[in-house]
Amino acid sequence: MLEWLAAIAALVLFLALLPRVLQRTKTAPRKIGGGSGVMIGIGLAFAMVFDPKAAQAIEVIDQKQDESEDAESGDRP
């Protein structure tokens, strides 16, 4: 339940700050990169946090990495 409250709070905060971020990118002089990279980064961060399949894939990769490190060091699993 606490996770959902944290997610809702993060979403509300993001939505509250979004108009300011977008306004700043429109009124600022045109720079290389602009603000689109920031928006893509935020979207990817939310996708990684709230996508259960991605989280499961990361856990599997970490587990395989640990197993390969154990095999290299000679430890028994």
C-alpha cells in the first residue's frame, strides 16, 4: 500500500512540475539537446521503476552474474 502511495505522490509531483519544465524549454534560447533528453530520462526512470517484467529481468541478470562470479572464484554455490 505504501508503494502505491509513493507512486501516486511521485506522479502528482511530476505532473505539477511538468508545465514549468516545458515552459522553461520553450522560452530558453535553443541549445543543443534542449529539454527532450531530460523528459526521455524521466520516462525511462519511471518505466524501470514501475515495470515488473523489467525488474524481474534485472534480478535474473544479477543472479546469473553472481553465479558466474562464484564459479570464477572457485566457491561452491
